[in-house]
Amino acid sequence: MTGRGIDQVLPHPSDPVLYESYIKNSQDYVLLAEKANGPILQPVNYEYIWGTALGPMQRADCRIINLETSITYSENHMDKGINYRMHPENIPCLTVAKIDCCALANNHILDWGPDGLTETLETLEKGKIAYAGAGRNRADAQAPGTITIEGKGRVLVFSIGLPSSGIPPDWKASERKPGVNLLSDFTPDTIQYFADQIACLKQPGDITVASIHWGGNWGYEIPEAQKELAHWLIDGGKVDIIHGHSSHHVKALEIYNKKLIVYGCGDFLNDYEGISGYESYRDDLGLMYFVQANQTNGQLISLKMVPTQIKNFRINQPKRKDRKWLKLVMNRESRRFGTKFKWIDDHTFGLV
């Protein structure tokens, strides 16, 4: 740790994006977090960040995340204001939690250019972590990440990004250019092409997940185009689970034709601790989504959601009042879809 006080490091704008545009070193994020919630004893081990979530995660059949950072040594960052990267030698942060697949079609995976993306893919491959949504060319970016669960079958993860999430148009992968699987428009032909890809690769017994980076960082609105895309993928692409993300807070959940749509899963781990501006959304609070689906038809069997809280750069169990607040918000926002939740136990809620 340096001896700098945080007031000497950063100005104090109210917009988190402006805050982050001033930050040049990850230690500054640590200083912000410590100012908000007290000192973080260092060094920490790779398990530290997962906190109370680690045990439940490791007991699941598989674990799927949206990885919104490059994993690279590259110094050639893109000119976009905020550029995230993780040191390749910190890949045990993912492997210790037994992460099976990373969705990469998002607005930070190319923060350090094509070389940074290539190194990200190589690092995940060395760590034996599947990925989807970005690749060395278009075919690679469109290919699913495949998870084989012994004795149960396969989970196919398809990852796509939408321009509404801030993905630059020129990040789209082509036949000879690395990039992301970007869905440039919502025309029937474009959506049907993606749906056909999924339906073609899905085999009997497979569970298919469409992991979609869409929309802005804040706000509970669910655009009609997102609903139509989710429904189309379930009806035409035979998708079983829609894993939506981009918002820094949880959003509504829908059960459509007995299949799960999460419109915004919120942040599980982020760097916003101590950054002000959107406190009413409680981006420090999140959920773990434990989904059980029927292997024959992909329909939802059960959903359990466990509240979490980011504090001291790790996942913690939130206080009872915060757990109740999360359930209240999920009921309020999901009411439009006729979805309701009830407590399963003191730390878990699920569908009524």
C-alpha cells in the first residue's frame, strides 16, 4: 500500500464514470474501498474475494459468469476512457472458484486491444476455463462455451453483446479480425441467424444458455426490444436460460414458457466500493442465482437466489434488512411479468 490519502488521489465528481476516468492504478480502488469500509489486511489469498459465496458456488454443477475485464500484460490500451485488465498470474482467482465458463461479449473485453484479447483467451485456455462471445475470428466468437457435467450432460453457453451496452461497433469480430460476437441490429434476419445457430448446435439433453450484455448501467427499465429478443431466442433458438447483464444492480426476472429470463443479474464483484453517485440502486448488493432445469425440455424446475454484498473487495452475507430490501426490489420489478418471490429460508428466496 502507498501512503497517499484518497483525497490526494482523486477529485470528487458525483458520476462513477468520471471517478474511474481519473483512476490510473488499482491501488486507488483499494484506497476508495478502505475509506468507505475500513482497512483490508494484505496480502490476501485467491479465495479472499469470493468470501461467503465460495462454498455454495463450488457445490453447484457448474458456474457461469460475465467476465468484464481483459486478462493481459498489454500496455496498448484502447482510447475509451475506462480500461480494465487483470494480471494473467491472477487467473487462480477464477480457478479457485471453479468457474466453468466466462461470457466475454461485453464492452471491456477489448480494452487492451486485439493483443490483449488474444492473451485473455490464451490465459483462459491454460486455466481450462471455457469461454464464449469473443474470439480470434467471427467463428470463434460465435462458438459456444461447452460445459460437460459428468453423469448429467452438457451446458452450452452462447454469449452476445448489444450496442446498447456500449460495445464499440468496430469491436465486432470478422473472418480475419478478432473481436466480440456483436448483434448489430434487431432485424428479424439477424435474430433468426443467431437463433438458428443455437438450435443447430443443441443436442437432446443439452441445456442452452444465452448470456447477453445489453442496456445501460443504471435503471430498472426493460426495453421492449430486450423482451422480444429473449422471447425469440427461447421460441426460435430453443434457449433454456437467458442470462442478462450490464446493469450494476439487479433487475426484473421473468418466467416465459416455463423458462428463465434474468434481465439484469447485477454485479457479483465490482470496483465501485466507495464511489458515490447511484447509492439508491445499492450496487453493493447482488444475488447468486442457482438454477435447476429439466434436462429433457429445458424448463425451469427451481430457482434459488442468495443475497450477497460487496464489502472490503469480497463477497459477504448482507444484513437481514438488506436481504429483505433485495427481495422487495425483485418483487417490485418482476411484478410486471407476474413473477413473485418468497423466502425459502432466512438467507434464500425463490419463486412463489
